[in-house]
Amino acid sequence: MSMLTPPGMGGKYRVTGAAYPRMSRPRRRRKVVFALLGSLLALALLGYGGLQLIGVFRGDGKRNAAAGKDCPTASPGAGKAAKAVNTGSGPGAAPSASPAAALPQPGQITVNVYNATPRAGLAKAVRDELEKRGFVIGQVGNAPAGFDKKVPGAGILVGSPRTDKAAYSVLAAQLAGVTTQTDAREGGDIDLILGDSFKELTAKADADKALAALANPVPAPAGKC
């Protein structure tokens, strides 16, 4: 018996020389950990599959029984909005004509052209171009004192509260960035007051395209399911 052998231990536990018995750690705990991880993964997969089934039974992918389509029915009025003409922004922005109403012809709109800028002859030049495009021209000259040198934008349309909104849209198609106001007038004429940012009227071809889009709006494409 070696001096390193504890008393009472012999046989296979007998220590001789520099050799010691190898004491291996039980592997049961490792097996338990792996079993728990496998169970958690299985539960997660089952839960995900259950959520998918719940979504199906709640009707997320149900067919439209009335129309026989997979996509939901479009909301009332969808696709009826016409392509808007650039008429500025803010409370005085020119309203777009309702696509349900026919647009008036330029010959049905009387326009008064006023120059609120320091550039001489601007009102007359714009008057001549609008007249070529078929508008009826009323008064032409310098802007009233309340607007003279006080219009920083491209222009302002001023009319009666009862003026047809479609008439504003037809005139606004000729001049990008214009806004609108109303006053106490009784007639249906519209003032076009040219501002400091005005450079030129919209090209006639572009104005005609904008008016065609207003008169014949394209329905919005149906979304894909």
C-alpha cells in the first residue's frame, strides 16, 4: 500500500506511484438540460402554428362571397379623385373640381387680369395669352391697392363665394401655384392677380393635359392581396 492511499481503501482505489483514480462527473444533468431546451423549442413551434390557424379562421384570408374575389371590396368613392392641379397650399388653396361635374369651357369663364408686380405690361401679356386660349377677358390693369405689391406668390384668384369651383380649376390649370380668395361680388367673374413669383403661364399643352385628367379621372388600381 502506498503512502498516498487513504486508510481503508484498496483494490481498484489503491493509489500507487503518481496514478490517481479518474472521477467522472455524472451526465444526467446535461441530458436534462437538452431535454428542456427541446421541449421549449417544440412549444414555440406549436404556438406559432396555432397563431397562423387562428388568423385563417378569423377571416384574414377569406374570400369575398358577394363578388367572388380574394381581395376586399374597395371603399365607396375609391378611385374617383381626379388628378389635382397644382393650385398652391394653405387655407386659400384653389379647390379641385368634382369629377362628377362637367368642367366649364374657357369661353364660359370671364377673367379680370390685374398686375400686382412692378413689371410693366405684364397684365396685358397675360390677357393676350388667355384670350388665345378661349377665355373671356374683362378688366385689365394694375391690381387694387389691397393687393398691389403685396402678392409674393405666383398669383391669386378672387371670386364670389358662389363661383363654380370647377371654374377655379380650369383657370388654375393655366397658372401653377395660384391660390384663391372670395369677396362680396355678385357676378361670376374671376380676378387673376399676378404676383411677384409669376414668370409665365403653364404651357397650353400641359394645361390641356391637366384639364383632361380632371374631366376623365383614372380609377385607382386595385391593391394586391
